[in-house]
Amino acid sequence: MLRESYARWMYRWETHLTTRDENRVVRPLEWGFEWIAPFLEANGFGDLLPDGAGPLDDAAAENAMARINQVLIRHGESFFGYRRPADFRLEERSPQLFPTNVRPETLAQDADLRRQAANGTLAKAQFLRFTSPERTPYAGNDLVNARWYEAPAHKDPLRPKQAIVVLPQWNADAFSHNALCALFNRMGISALRLSKPYHDIRRPTELERSDYAVSANIGRTLSACRQAVVDIRCCIDWLEEQGYGHFGVLGTSLGSCYAFLASAYDPRIRVNAFNHASTAFGDVVWAGQSTRHIRQAVEQAGLTQNRLCSLWAAISPVNHFARFIGPDAAGPAKMTLLVYADYDLTFPREYSLLVVDAFRRSGVDFEARVLPCGHYTTGEAPFKYIDGWHLGWFVYRAFKKLRERQIPFTPRAVRSGIPVAEKELAPQ
């Protein structure tokens, strides 16, 4: 009885949090072949694109996009590969909030930060900037932004430098997860808090929310995921140039999908914290409460859940799991934390349990933690502190384990997206 009452209360709270923003926009289904055409044509797969000479019916477009996804899965090394940027630089500026909702309290916070920046009382921060290898029609989106939290130099000069790339949730403002980065600094771990494609400073001016990252435009969503993954890997490149040797990634919600795919294709990433994880991209969009406006668009176009999954198969973690844990994952095994919530209405629990089961059956090194809340309520007290404890304690222990194992990585080991194997040394 008590458990049922708690569940009803939690579902009401979760529903309230997922429905309070009224600026979600239902946009019609678009196939978006033009968003992935440059990659396909550059890699010899241009024949998969529909013939533009005549009108394309929806059935033919769906079949073509499903075939393209299967090819992208088979050639994931190329799809998530890249050429290293040549314009890495640090920029110093006053941080801004870049809110994605129009609630009065959020707009007041944004206005206050702007006032502080204008009168010089807001401390400036450093941001890593570079041009993303994945190009889009939006120049602002293609200029990658990652807030830099550099840990103080350790008193032991032989201690390996360690860093983690942090990716907040979909529609996060620019301050989300900054407290985690500061926490990692206290552990001696530097952090890059990455602005995902179409988020905060990278968001196109016509948007209030980060809608182009996940939308009813099939090809654009594929492109956004590819861009996020290569941006993460480029961040590792820059960190490697700064002398860092141990790398991790932490992603929340949509960020966990991006983080998983980056780690699956980059052997340098050893520490993995996936905060709210699921299997198939289409399952979450179809069944999740916060993506109901996208489901409305694809459902109006006549698609079903299974058909939507096939259109986003190439960006679904389940289709790259073997790469994450298998023989192609060069070097020492990855250490992984999976966090999910019992009352999640955005990443439904059934899909998170499939992730846990897949890891359990694989026999790899992982930990699972369960939150007694939902997806959005994870950001509310006291659950945000519980979640922060799980994430922080795991990251601390995992990086400590890397130091104890004395695992080095060949400097500049990844070029053009091609991994180079490393050797694990026995502890001295």
C-alpha cells in the first residue's frame, strides 16, 4: 500500500515537471536526407540516397532511410570517425545561462546573470572552442563550446593527469552539471563540460529550446548525434595535447547516449558514467513523456514504434554494444556505471533494465545504481544529491583504479578517428 502510494505521488510529480514547459513545438515529419548526404557521398555510399529526379513517396523514403541506418551501423568506425580539428583555442568570457524554458524564475535568473556580467561582478570562465568536424547549416552550432574546469596541479609530478568530459541532459541550460565538474576538480580530475549540438551558445537563434538535437527530422537527428560523438572525441584530442593520459565521460539522458557511442568508438575513454541509460533511440522518443510532441509528429505520419526504431538504429546504443565490450574495444576493459530510476517516465524503466541485463550477461566490469525517483525528479532534492553521490563516488574510484593499474596511453594515439591499441602495464 505504501509503495503504491509513493509510486502514484512520484508519477504525479514527474508528470508535473515534464508538462510545465509550454514551448514544445510539434514539427511535421521530415526525412532529412540532405543532413547525412555529405557523409554518404564522401564515403562512397551516395547510391543509397533517393533519386532526386522525381517526387519521393513516404514508403520509398522510409525504406531508403532504414537501409542507410544499417549501412551506418556496419560502418560505424567511419560514421563516428573524424579528422582532428586544427583550431583548438581557449576563450575567456562571462558565462551565460541560455535558458530553454520561459518560466518566470528562469528568466529572472538569466536577467540577473546578464546584469552581473554587464557590471563586471560575474567571474569569467574559460571555454574550449573549436570547429566541429561535422558541418551543419548553422555556423554557431558548428563552433564547439566546452567549459573548462582545470584541476590544480598535483604535488606529485609523476601522477598521471586525468580528465572527464561531461554531457548534461537534453535541453539543459549552460549551468547544468557545472557543480559536478567543480566536484571532480576537488578530486584532482579536470573536466570539460560540453555544450551538445544545438544547445546553449550553439543553439540557433530561431529556437527557444534545443529542438534540433532530437526532432521529427530523421536525418537531422542522425547528424546531431554524429556531431556530438565526434565533438566528444575531439575534446579527448585536446586533453591529450595538454598532457592528460586518463579519460572518462559522463552523460545524462541524451548525453548518456552520446557518451556511450563515443566510448564505444574511442579506446582512450576508460571511465564511463551513464546517468539514465536506455537501449534504442526510437523507443525512448516513442515512449518517453518529454518527447510526446515528437511522437505526435511521427505518429501523424503513420509510423509505429518499431519503424521509428529502424530509422534511428544507427544512433541506438544497443546496436553498438558489441563494439563497446567486444574484441574491437582495444586496450584494458572499460569501467562503467549505469544509473536508472524506478519511476522514470522519460527513459521508461523497462528499457533501462534491458541495458543492465545486457551488461550483466556480457560479464564486463560495471555497476548499477537505482534512484527512487523519476527522470526529471532526479534534478530535485533530495534525489539530485543521491545521484551526485553515486556519480562522484564512482568517478573517484574508477580514476583511482586507473592510477593504481598504471595504465598509460600513447600520446596522440587517435588520428582521423582511427584508434591505436595500447598496452596495460602491471602495477609496479
